[in-house]
Amino acid sequence: MYRAVLSTPGGVGRTDYINAVLLDSHRQKDHFIVTQTPLHTTIIDFWKLVYDFNVHTIVMMENYKHEDDTCAEYWPEEKKMKQFEPFFIDSIAVYQQDNITIRHFKIHSMLNPKVQAREIRQFQFNACNDTDFVPKSKSMFLDLFDLVKDWQNVSCEDESPVIVHCKDGATHSGFYVAISNICEAMLHDGDVDVYHTVKRVKKRRTQIVDLVEQYRFCYKVLWDYMNMRLPGGTLTNMMDHTQADKLYNVGSLSLPSYTSHLEYSQFDYS
């Protein structure tokens, strides 16, 4: 079963249901929890999800500016604490790095008052919006990936699940999972099959990477990751990002072994 099931007791009328699905990472089963951005009516369920699955990392794939019917501010202001029954959320600090906002929380459970508060980092990717199905910047996307991995390594919580959320619980959040798995495969194995990596993610939530533009972006990010982020990248000292971008106009994306999958007519996941 791929659905995330809540276990913390709820209030009147609440069930174990939340709009969330478990996705595998490259090396770990059910490492990602992809879900819808909390609404006013689901904030408590969201924090149950965080608590029940021992989550220390939240990736917010949304350019949040204000509360509306599709997005609720599920955290308190900096240096303040707020109750979302049965939890107290303490906002410790907020940092800004380019288009990524990093918030440091602590979650306290009234159901387990003797248990030490858990530290959580939320990484908000502000380069997402509702009109663009792919991020405007490959480098900022990789910055987000690196920041999340650094936090998991420093906190020694690299094996705990990561919640990734966006407005529909698929488009941007699933995109992050797919690219994360692609980069992880290249990092640890030195090779990656993009087509089958995306296909495995789509088996559990079919709306993920649903457009050819998104599929192409996976290759573009992989190209940058291989040549500008990994140690010994062949392009690191040869060209800047502007020069590298020119290569993306080439039909093969300079990845000839994958070109057979780039045509939309062949983008078949059945």
C-alpha cells in the first residue's frame, strides 16, 4: 500500500486519511512522502503526518505569498509558538538563500510530553509558480537539492522520510522527487536511466512528470549536475552556465544514449 496512513489519534470526525503517497528514493523504500499543501482544514493532519512518520525535513515546492483557499500558513511566525492540536510548533529561525527560504521548527506533542521536541527544517522553493510547469532555473533547483542533502547529513537524519508538498500534491513535488532520484543515482552509481527512474515514480502517482517539457528538464538538470556539481565534472572549468545552456537547444541534449525517449510520441509509461 502506497498511501500514508495517520496513526496519531484525531479529533471528532477525523480519520487516518490524508492526501499523501509514499515514493521510493533511489536507495530507500518509501523515503519521500508527496502530499498536497495543507489547507486550513488539514493543517492538523499535516502535522500528524510529520509526527507519525518521524519527519525532519519538509520541502515546500510553492512560492507562498499569502494564505488563500489552496494554501494555509501551517507554521507560526519566527520566534513564536503556535498550537495545532495536539502539537505545539515552535518557530526557531528563518534564513534566506537566494530563492530558497529555510525555516527551523521544533514540534512538541501533548500526547507524549516526556518525548524530546523534534527539530525540523522546512525548505521553501520560491522559484515555483502555478503557471510554469518547470522551474525557471536549473541551478536554483540543484541548490535546493544540495541544501536538503546537507541538512540531512548534518542532522544524521538522512534515512528519515522527507515530506514534499505542492498545491496539487503531484506536479512540483513529484518533479522534485524524480530529479532527486536521478541525481542520487548519478552520485552513487555513476550512471542513471532517466526514463525508467521517472517511470518508477509515476507508477505510484501518474500525474508526476506529465509533460514533455518536464521530462526534458530532467535531462537538463542532470547535465548540469554531472558537469557542474559532481567532483571532476568535465565542464566545470570549460564553460559557464550561459555556454552550457546553448547545448540544450541541440535535439540530443548532448545525451545521445537517451535521445530515443525525448520525443513526445515515445513518452509512454504503460
